[in-house]
Amino acid sequence: MASGALERIRTEVLDLTEAERAELAHGLIASLDEPGESGVEDAWDHEILRRISLIDSGQAKLLDREEFRLKMRTRYMNQQ
């Protein structure tokens, strides 16, 4: 059962804009995560920049949504 404080906060949060609620939700979920390993965030930042570079240079093969959906469906059906 929710406490009075929780109900009060929930009511106030629902009065926020969608963007404000999304930002709050993101922060709350992040607060539940365990502390990350040292260097993991930097490694992901580096990987993201590497992938963007591949896309910008034309070296990456991109899939449109429909092609991706069909590939995933095929992969899923083959695992059955």
C-alpha cells in the first residue's frame, strides 16, 4: 500500500509535462542501477562515436525498418 507521501508525490508528478515526467523517470531508473564499472561509460561513448563515423563515411551498411524487422523475424523463427 502506498504511503501518503508517495500518493502526494505521484499526484504532483502527474501534473508535470510529458518531457518533465520522462526526465524524472530516467533519473529514478538510473538511481536504481548499480554503480557502473570504471571506464564503461567512456568505452560506450567511444563506440558510439566510432559507429557514427562509420555511418558518416558510408562504410556502415544500414537497414531500413522493414528489412530489420524481417531479419529479426527470420532469426526468431529459426530459433524455434
